[in-house]
Amino acid sequence: MRVLIINTTERQGGPAIAAYRLTEALKNNGIKAKMLVRSKSTEQLTTVVAERSLATRLSMLWERMAVAWHTHFRRNRVYRIDLGRAGGDITELPEFHQADVVHLHWVNDGMLSLSSIEKIIASGKPIVWTLHDMWPFTGVCHYAHDCDRYTTHCHDCPQISSRKQRDMAFRTFEHKAQLLQGTHLRFVACSRWLGNMASNSRLLQGHKISCIPNPINTNLFRPRSKKLARQALGLPDDKRLVLFSSHMLSDERKGFHYLGEAIARLTTQRPEWREQLGLVIVGKDMNIAMYEGLPIKVYPMGYIADEKKMIDVYNAVDLYAVPSLQDNLPNTVVEAMACGVPCIGFNVGGIPEMIDHLHNGYVAEYKNVGDLADGISWLLTEGEYEVLSREAARKAVNTYGENSVAMKYIGIYNRVTGKNE
């Protein structure tokens, strides 16, 4: 069976990493899988770049300008939405013609437009679409936050501060409704949380939605020597280290300021932690203002593209904090757990599906800084750390192992191609 996995980038961002790992897992299980991307970052022969035409580039520029205008040029909102107007036609590519199954992942930011997806549907090829966020079933947003208009019909979009019934969210929602009408796409959500929201959406009514987590190579991501990892990274041996990681550190949805407030509270309650605790920060868009003034030592490491170095980071720390305000199934949580690192996060999105409270980590009450601080304290002082670490690694192996996830997808491919009818 030939499967074409489509994602905007090859290795940049959570969906790309998940799609890449799935491609490798499928190949290891006898599937002829290829990735089709707009931006390639490895020498992998089975990854093909879809070149963008001048028309596609111009439509992308127009869309970015339109989004900037509608978000009043607020930088933190520009990438929260996508109009689905920019993207190329991939249906003439040989990789597309050879594919038995077309598997869409995150296809925004100029990879596929809604018109491009319409052509893929018209080809008659079986289509599987893995949901990495809410965009496939909302008007224009990747995460709806407190808005539930996607369950009926998007309009008066709060993401663009719109007060119009027939705004661009309304019009894009209509386009998606027409595109999906009468089709039989198979959707896969990475978490039960996202799957439940997809099931409640108007756009995906009548479509089959499965839940399959993102895979991870647990032979690569596994517990290693903490001392050696710290030596390799130049991190101190005499501190308890907490990790915060995000592809874009400026993304408010990742909730860094809640972690900062929790650390401030901890050091007020226990002044000795000013010297005993350290914070490691990994990600793009590093700004000293985000951690300036924190009462503990901060170790900013910038964006790390090298997977082996990131494994050292996980193994060097004692705890991974993911105070996201809305998230699907963060790869970083799976990676940390696979390395035997207990995690703490809010009770939101897919996070409580990953972290088993007081068993392999701590699930704090949503937006409750006090509970977040208590959880950090419990994990580092009161909990049986070795047991927590062992159970975190066990959960990663049993739930997110590559072979297990690959076989679940192969089952779906067989169903959509009619091979096990």
C-alpha cells in the first residue's frame, strides 16, 4: 500500500514531527509511505517538496495581509487564523497519482487551500485527515478557546474582533461546508478531547472520527544518565531543574506567565528554592522580558532542532511543565514521559489524557496558579520521584509506541480502501 502524508513542513512544529514519525513508523511496518511538504529540513529521500508557484506565493501574501488587517495588525493573533485561500494544486504530482491513500495532516500556511482540498476530494482517492488542531472544523481559527460557534455556524468571530454576521469566518465556514457535503473523509483526532469537539462540530457531522495518539520512537526517547546529560549541556548538578518548551515561546496559549507566577509563589513560600530551583527554556522567539525578574536561575537554550540534543535536555531536567491554556496532544509531553520525566499541566485539552494525576505526574486545576505551584512542589519533594519517573516512561511505551500507533492507522487505511471489508 502507498500512502502520501501531507504536511506543511517536514520537521518544524508539533504536527510536522508527528507526521514525520508516523511516516517512519509506517515504513517500518511494510507501508510505502512518503511525505509531501512545502518546506523540507532533512535529506530524507521519501520526503518530497511541493514547489510553490508564483500564483500561490502571491495568494499567500494576500492572505497574510488580509489576516493582519482583520486582526488589527496584532502580531500575537495573526497566526491564530487561516483563511484557506492560499495553497497549490498537488493532484498532478506523480506522488499523488501513485498513492492509494492521501493522508492530510496540518496543511495551513500556504500548503493547501480549500480549493486544493476540493480537487483532492474530486480525485476520488481515499482521504484520511488527522486533526492536530480545530481548523478543519471551524471557520478560520486553529483553536476556538471559549467560542463554540463552530458547533452551529461560525460568525461574529472573536478571533478577528468581528461584529458582523457574514464575516470572513462565516464565509470560510460556508466554503468548508460545501466542500465536505456528500463526502466520506475519515478523520482522526490525536486526543479524545479534540475528537469530542470534532464530533460536536457542525462541519463534521456524519463523518467517522477515530482517536489515535501521535507516535514516538521509544528506543530513541528513553531514560538516560541525568548527570551525563547535564554535563553535555553545561547545566548544573546541584539544582532541581524545571523545563518549559514551546515552538513559539511568545504564544500566549502556552501559558508561560502562569508558570512564572507559580515559581514566584513557590520561592515566597520556600525561600531556599531561589538557589535550589532552576528553569530551562527551549523554543523560538526567545525574549529576555518573558523571564526577566523570575526569582530563580534561568537557562535559555533557544530553539533546538537537533533531536539528540533535545533528548539530552529531557534527561537533564527533573520536571516538565506544560501550563497550556488549550492544547491537543503535545509531542513534548510524550517525549518527556518517554525519557522518564514526570510532567505537570493544567486540566485542559488532551493533557489529562496523557498525565495520570499523582501516578506519573500532576494535573493542576485550570489556570490555578496555586495548584500549579503545589504540584511542582509535590513532584519534586513529596512524591516518590523514582516511581513517578518509571511510570511516565511506561505510559509512553505502552500508549505512544510507534508500532502500536502505526498498526491502528494501517487498520484505517485498510478500511478506507476496502481491503478488509
